[in-house]
Amino acid sequence: MPEWISRFLGDTPGRTVVKLAIVSFVVGIIMSALNFTPWEVWEAIRDFALQLYDLGFEAIWRVARYFVWGAIVVVPIFLVLRIMRFGR
């Protein structure tokens, strides 16, 4: 077996498969006890990502608006000061 496979998996492929099988079985038991299905988990992740996406762009637009409002005040003052200094 190539060494890069073991390095990528963190162990030998056989032991990695056994570990994944055990963890998958335990997670399946827990999900069954909590009455979750993989589809419900996927939908929850998708909904969370969509809400985060919407929230993120709302925050970006809010920051952009503050930037523009500040620039409307700062840029003319900067230009006037530069013009006054340029004349000296």
C-alpha cells in the first residue's frame, strides 16, 4: 500500500474502515434515539447555511452604506485640505 494513503488516512486503510464503521454505528444509534434522520440533518445544515448567507449579505450592505456615508463627508474635506495645502 502506498505510504501517502496511510498518511492521508492517519492509520492503515483497514483500521480506518473499522474505526469509521464503529463511529457510524454509534452515531446511528444516537440519531435513532433522538429521532433524527440524515435527511433532517441535511435540511437543517442547508437552512442554516441559507440563513447565514442572507445575514452575511445584509451585514455587508450595512457596512457598505456606512462606508459611503462616511466617504460623502470625508472625501470633500480631504480634497479641500489638499487643495489648500497645494497652494502653499
